[in-house]
Amino acid sequence: MKYTLEVIADSVASAIVAEEGGADRIELLANFQEGGVTPSYGLIAEARKHISIDIHLMIRPRGGDFCYSDYEFQVMETDIKEAKKLAVNGVVFGILNADKTVDVTRNSRLVNLAKPLKVTFHRAFDETPDPFEALADVINIGADHLLTSGQEVEALKGASLISELVTLGKDKISIMPGAGVCSGNLIQLVQKTGALEYHSSAKPLAMRTGSIGNTTGQHSFQPDMQEVHDMKLILTNYKHG
């Protein structure tokens, strides 16, 4: 059984670190502290030049909520069209209605526009009022992956719901736990959720424990190569009990 490790990257340097640590793909974005927005085309193009693993690109015009104006939706459409020219492998997005249900119409339009790229519906899912209805909607729009923390602050706390989603989505969509995923809890997540894909920022231990803070002038985060390596090793060596 093959497991996949996706690592967040917000620069060419962090993309290289993720690949060298053993990540299977990156989620490329900008403004990590805002939850991620679409990066510049320059960053996308340069990242593609320097790494060979898959790149899944965040398509998000701004931080904040996931209910977008017509103009913002048009920006998302344009970003997908342009991204397809830059040899990325997938796109990541999520649009909600005002009541926080999944906007089936708009998401479907973006899925169709993105083809043949893979599509991940991101953690906008975790704001939906009914996760099972939302899962059905995300499957119906044609998404390939669903990134979720199980509607909790961290994926480990939401492991029970994630496990249910994995079961319901089997053979229809890949459920990918994300939020707080690290080498210290990865085995627990594998055992509790049964998911085959995992999403992580791969922060250094000191940053995860609050021992260090952000420094002005530096990236808001940088994946730690050893942490990426450790997580990949856990997934590679894990034996089902």
C-alpha cells in the first residue's frame, strides 16, 4: 500500500527542501500565514524548473472567507488557465456559498476548467455545516482529493470524522488529513484514519513547540528537511497491523 506525503512550499528554496527531504509533491502557495493564496507566476515557473516532483497549486485570490465575488471568481478562472501553461500537476481550491455549504456550480466550473489537472478541495470543507453532505458535493463536482482536519483545529483531534470520510469516499475520492500533521503523530493518524495521503507544513520541532518565533525578513515558515525525511520514512516503513 503506497502512502503519499504532500508538503507546503512558499518559495523555490522551500520546494527544493521538500523534494530533497522525500516529499511526493508540494502544495505551492504564497502568504502561508493567511492560509495560503495563489503565488506569482514567476514563483510557479521557477519552482517547476528546480523540482521534478508534482506541484499542486493553490488557487485562492485572497485570505479570509471562501465566498467569492464574481470578480474574484474570474481571477480564479484566469489563474487556472495560466497555471496550466506552467506544467503544474494539480490545483487546490474551495468555494462556499454564503451559508458555508459547497458552491457546487462554481466549483464544478473550475474542475472542468482545470482538466486534465488533478483537483484538491481544500480546508474550506472544514467550515461546512454538514461534512457528509459536503463530502457528497465535493465528490459530485469531480475533485480527486479532499484536504481536511476533520473540522477540528488539528487533524489528530478530527481523526474520527476523517476515518468516516475515508470510508465513505473509498474509490471515489482521496481524503488527505492536514493541520498539525508531523512525525510525532503520523503513525497515530495512519492508524486512526486509514488515509493514504497526508499534508504537512513540516515545521521544525522548535517551531511546532513554540520555542522559536517568526523573524522579520524571513519566510513565515520553512519546511524542515529532516522532518520531511522522518515523515516519509514513517510512511514508507509502516506495516498494517
